[in-house]
Amino acid sequence: MDDDRSGSFTLSLQQEGSHQAKIWLADLTSDIRKRPDTLVSYTKGIYLQLYQTVQQIGKESGIPAFKQEMALGTYVERLYACQTLEELQLLLSGELEILFDYLESRRGNSIIRRITSSEIIGIANSP
């Protein structure tokens, strides 16, 4: 996995959202599947690197599940237990779900706060 590909994953996480990140992951899985001579350890290393990117963004976003030091160790255990490429993809997809569910709920809370504060300001300004 080269720096350009890694950078495009980070960009999809930060700017493009859940759908695009999952498409990116599906494309990666498809590319790996086309190269059956790829070592299992190398493939798992790629998925570990991607998880570390997800974890970093999760930490920066304040997501409790990603702030715990044990999160990486738990993920590594689950990663090495995977027997197929599909299991690896599902494992990382689950982590993407946690990340984007949290970001969406936080975004929703932000909208609710803005609406609520607008209503309070409107009430305060009414005659």
C-alpha cells in the first residue's frame, strides 16, 4: 500500500463520509483479491495500518472507544483471528461504523443545539 492510497483513505474519512470510505475499503479488498500471491501477514498489516488511521481520527474526534489504550490491542487480536479477506473487511467496516455513527450523532446534537438556541433567542427577542 503506497502513501497515495493511504492518503486517499484518510481523506475519505475526514471529508467524504461513511459511504465513500466503505467504497474505498471495498475497492482495496477487491484489489487484494486480484493478487492471490499477496502474503496474509502483509494483508493484515494493511488492515492494521488502516485501523490506526481510523483510531487516530476517532481520538481526534473525542470518541471514547478510540481513546482507550486497549482499543488497539483488542483490534489486533480480532485482526489476527480473521481467516478470510471478507472477515478483515467486515472487521474494519465495523470500526468505520463506530466512527461515523459517533460523528453523525455529534453532528445531529450540534444541529439540535443550534435550533434550540435559535428558539431561545427568538423567545427572548419576542415582545
